[in-house]
Amino acid sequence: AQTVTQSQPEMSVQEAETVTLSCTYDTSENNYYLFWYKQPPSRQMILVIRQEAYKQQNATENRFSVNFQKAAKSFSLKISDSQLGDTAMYFCAFMKSMEYGNKLVFGAGTILRVKS
Amino acid sequence: NAGVMQNPRHLVRRRGQEARLRCSPMKGHSHVYWYRQLPEEGLKFMVYLQKENIIDESGMPKERFSAEFPKEGPSILRIQQVVRGDSAAYFCASSSSNGYTFGSGTRLTVV
């Protein structure tokens, strides 16, 4: 069974600075998908970024980028130029494939607080 | 496209009552997933349904919990005889080949 571990329960960062959230996972699969979701106080689950394991290039979405280390089974999220609106819970998640019926396996989350 | 619609947003039940949570998937989606988020935890898979079929219920508690997705109407997650430990946020998601879209969740509070 797959597991996802987020070792940082809480993180803080000053506005405009950069922060990195850690995630490790365990799987015997060779091809899979990794995700970072943002959950603000509104509780909505918002997809931040997605990485396909077969792609060597790290995914980027504007201020959000990942450092995907497949051999180390590590998938960290870097947020550049942090904004107050980035304050939220962040979840790392794993999925075996994009086929119907595949479950997302989530980590326990990291609370990120952006300070002005 | 209205997205995944869940209602109610908040639900308060006394111990022993029944809770019914509803989910309407995105237009054109016929695959629905239910996840539960206990306080201070990540989301955990409960059940995967297609129209009129439960495909995978490996995450559902063995008793008191049931789910359905009828041919017409929303998917329903039903919790009978609720206990305090059922207090959580319950999320529904629907999927296409591009991945999941989550609803805003229903927060169930058992008093």
C-alpha cells in the first residue's frame, strides 16, 4: 500500500519570501502521479500542481514549483514570493494512475502561515 | 459548469440520529468518490461509485455507513446512528480523464 508522509505540521514564512514544504512517499509502482493540494479556511480543495512520475522535468505553475526526486521518493513544494493568500493547509497526495477508480492517498498536511 | 456541488455545507446531528450528505458531480461526470477528513488529518478514501453501482467501498466503515449513486439525482452518503467520532468534513469528488474535482465538503458535527 502507498503511504504519504509530510513531516512538517506547521510552517511560517514572511510575505515575499520563499518556503519549501516537504513530502515523501512510499510505493512499489514505477509510474504514478503526485499532487499538491491547497485547503484554505473555506475548506475547498484546490489543486496547486501535478507531477507525472515518468516526466523527469519538475512541474511549475507560476510561483509554485516542485522538486521531484524519484529515487529518493521525495516531492517537495516550493512557493516563491509568498503572498498572504497562500496561507492554508497544504496536502501532498499520490495516485497510481489517472484511470477511473484510482484513489488519492493524502499526507497529514502542513499548515502554512504567511506573515506580513 | 457548476463544479461538484455538495449540500448541506454544515450539518449538526445529535447522537443516534441519521445524517444524509448529498453530492452532485460535475456535468458529464458519472464517477463519484467520497473522502472523509477527520480533524487535523488528511483526506481518507471511503467509497467509489458509478451510476447505480458501488465499485470500491474498501474505505467505508463496516457498520452504519452506506452510499448510493442512483440513476437520477445526487450521490448520497448516509450515516445511521451517528456518534461523536463521525464528526468530520466529508468531501465528494468527481473525475474525468484529467483528474479529480472536489466539492467544498460537508462538515458534520455530532453533539
